Amino acid sequence: MQDKSLWPNEGELVVGTVKKVLDFGAFVELDEYSGQEGMIHLSEVASGWIKHIRDYVREGQKVVCKVLRVDPARKHIDLSLKDVNQYQRKAKIQEWKITLRAEKWISFVQNNLKLSDEETQNLRKELIENYGGLYQAFEEIASQDIDDVKLDERYRDEVYRVAQENIKHPKVEISGFLDLTCFREDGVDMIKKALKSALKAKKKDTELNITYVGAPRFRLHVVAGDYKRAEAILKDAAERAIKEIKKLGGKGEFHRHES
């Protein structure tokens, strides 16, 4: 797990595992702070009167708590379960899960490259500095071309490979329509050249297909990881085709939607 400061901050939400339940409260091991344990006093378990504490917490249960007080001198952390609402609990668990996932990917990189703990920590720091977080780093790298990855060359190829293998981005599909005309004797060949030029707009990890609809119309169909990228490729393909057909003595017009 990523090294964090030794103690959580007051007001922070933490994920923990209930280790012991007593009549006056529960002891919780903090999953994000190795070796640290906090206590939920009975008054912080739930609002109102509590008859049986085990109706609310039990050994082995995963909980999200708010840090009330931290006393490093006494090695004591006070936690609250009742101060965490359902939305906060769900969001924190989701954040914790994706952090675990990213840490697993970091371990893959460490093992495959045989990195020392110090080198791994340097890699972790570089990913966070460049991308804002570990999971965010792998997510963004998975959608990039390898030459765009902002990492030390010692780690770049392996991090890129791990990201590509473990993050599958949903695909979006968009289409547009291209009208191409050329009245030269070899006009059909000129149109083929324009369409061939359009296909150069395709990028890595995307699809660009052109199909004949009916004279003079062709359908451009793009599949990409997000709408912004798909729209950029669609626009680039249309502009390439129109520029080429005009250069060859024809005309071109692009329609985002079929008319």
C-alpha cells in the first residue's frame, strides 16, 4: 500500500476493519495506515440509544469512519461511525478500491522490472506528481500513445503495458457524411485518393471506417475512447478528404448528420 503519513488527519474519512467489539465501543484497524488502530466509542457508533452494539458493528466488518481526534503521544485515534453518511461511505469505499487496484498495478511493475522499494517509491511519486494520483495516472496512460507518457524511460514501457492490459476504456461511436464529386474522366480515382487521404486521420487505439452510401455520399464512422477524441478524428478525416479532392479538381462537403 502507498506510504502515507504515519497518522491520519482530524476530519479525514478512513477505511478500517473492525477487530474487537466491546460493550463500550469498537476497535478498528485502519487499512490505509499500516499498524494503526482507532476506537469508535459507543456514543459515536450510531445516533440515539444503543441496546446492543453488535447490531451496528461486528468483528471483521469493513467500515468507513471519520477521524475525530489524533493523539500521537498516547498513540490514540478517536473515530466516529455515525458522522459518516451513506454518500460519503460509498464514495470513500470506491476511492479505497481504486487505490488498491492501482497499488496492485504498481506491484506488477515493481516485480517485472525488479525494482527496489526506493525505486518503486520514486515511481509512485512521479506518477502522482505528473497525473494527480496513482489510479488517475494508469487511467490516463491507458488512453495515451506511448510517446506521450510522462515518465522516466526506465519505467515508461512497463507502466504503459500494465495500464493497457488492466484498464479497458468504454468506446464511443460517431458518424458523419462526406459528399465528394469530381467530374474529370478519372474522377472515381480522384475520389478514391481523397478517401485514402481521409483514412490517415486514424489514430492508435481508434477505428475509422468509410462506407459508400450512394453518390456522392460516403459515411465516416469513428470508434474511440471518448467523444472529444472521436470528434477530432472525424473532423480531421473530413478536412483531409475535402482538401485532397479540391486539389484534384473536385468538390467536397461534410455533414455531421445525414440530411
